[in-house]
Amino acid sequence: MPAPTVIHDRRDGYHVLTLNRPDRLNAFNDELHAALREALASCAAEDECRAVVLTGAGRGFCAGQDLSNRVNMGDERPDLGATLEANYNPLVRAIRALPKPVICAVNGVAAGAGANIALACDIVIAAKSAKFIQAFSKIGLVPDSGGTWFLPRLLGEARAKGLALTAQPLSADDAERWGLIWKVVDDADLMAEAEAQARAFADGPTAAYALTKQAIHAAGTNTLDQQLDLERDYQRQAGFSDDYKEGVAAFMEKRKPDYRKR
Ligand code: LHQ
């Protein structure tokens, strides 16, 4: 049996998805894309899964598209737009739309599409030794997988263009300092930190998390007036929930809320 390209571990309340092509620094091929799509669909569908951790096996997180079948192409010119349409764009959309928090535990280098898949996640925790590389320009390509959308929003145009045009690696420390990621931790602590956060989310109000992430996404294009209307609608929905009832009751009774029983 060949090793699975994605290892899917079901823990109590959350799932850990590990990209598993370590000899290629977990570069994406079609098989890895299909396995990750399927794993994310199960995470979305299974009620017991209340948060997701995405990480990589071995010393890298993900080196983007597997380039090994792109050598000796002769006169062939592959349609990369079709690859994005079939594989990467659905992946970014699936992560963003997943109605549960997605934590990316960046265990090592995140290059090309690998860097931008990490940025599509809700919370990015990176090991100190990790780095982020917008490697695209080195091989004559354009940042994809949402890179041209995430980078200027998270960093502003100057840093977005600097990273994209120079393809210089950004250290995990600088990524934290620049506000590109949530936090950097010692290498040895990465999975413990990511899983502690996943457990905390698993014990939290999942529906409110889903609405919160969607509201923040919508703010990217909404006016303030539109966003205030959206907050009204989402808060109305949250206010009708059992989780709100439980949260307020727990506060008043000075106890920890139990969101998982419902
Ligand atoms: C790899 C790869 C890799 C295959 C390391 N492929 N083997 C979307 C749509 C369609 C098509 C095109 O692209 C896209 C989006 C993209 O993602 S484009 C960007 C693709 N990625 C890159 O250009 C990054 C290529 N990799 C690197 O620059 C380096 O490997 C980094 C900086 C990530 C890590 O460097 P090192 O730590 O020095 O490791 P290494 O280079 O020695 O890599 C280790 C092994 O992994 C090595 O194999 P080997 O058999 O020699 O041990 C590499 O060939 C292999 N590998 N990336 N993308």
C-alpha cells in the first residue's frame, strides 16, 4: 500500500490533516489535491469535527506545485489556468468557506502555492525555522492561490510587491512582526500549540466562529454600511442560538460554558 498523500487524524473535537509527500516537501500533485479536497469535505460534514489543523510531514510545510513533471516538456505548453481552476481555486475556497476554524501549523518552508494555502487558513502558527517564499517569479509565474489578494490586504502594497517580485524568503519571525501570521513558536512546540488552539476551538461556539470568519471575509469588499447590516443579521442569528443561551448562563453562574453538549 503506498503511503496516503494526506494523513487524516480524527481527535476529540478536531481533525489534523497532514500533507504527506515529505521527500518532495509536500509539493502538490493531483493525488494530494484530491485527498485534501476529500479530507476537508469530511471536516465540513462531520459534526464531531469542530476545528481543523493543517500541517506538513517532514521538514517542509508545502513547496507549492510539484514541478517534477514539468521538465522536458518540449513544445508542450501546459494550461496552468486549468490547473488552478481544477485544483487550487477549489482548495482556497473550501478552506475559506469551511464553517469551522482552520489552523495552519507551518512546520517548515511554505513556498509558492504552499505559502498562499497557509495564508488562506484562519489562524497561522509557524515554527521558528519556517519561512514563506512567494517563489512564483523565479519560474516565470504569477502568485496564485489567492496570494495577490491576501498579501496586499495583510501587508499593504509595498511589502506585497516586495515579496512577490523578489521571491525573497520571509522568516517566521518577520512574518509575525509584519502581521502576516498569528504567531511564531519554537519548533518543538508547534504541534502542541496548534492542537491546544484546536481543542480550545472545539470547546467553543462553532456557529459563532463560522459567522465571525465569514463576516471578516465579507469586510474585504463591503462598505461600512453593508458591514453593519451584515453584523446585524449575523448577530441576530447568533443571538437565537443555544450557544448564546449557554454562554450567558455560564457567565452568570460563574462556570465554564459547555458548548459541546448541544
Ligand atoms: C520539489 C519541489 C517542487 C517538486 C522541492 N516540486 N519537487 C500552480 C498552478 C500550476 C502550476 C504551477 O504552479 C502553481 C503554483 C506554484 O506553487 S508555483 C511554485 C512552485 N514551487 C516552487 O517553485 C518552489 C520550488 N522549491 C524550492 O524552491 C525549494 O525546494 C525550497 C526553497 C522550497 C526548499 O529548498 P531546500 O530546503 O533547499 O530543499 P530542496 O530544494 O533541496 O528540496 C528538497 C527536495 O524536494 C528536492 O528533491 P531531491 O530529490 O533533490 O532531494 C527537491 O527537488 C524537492 N522539491 N520543491 N515544487
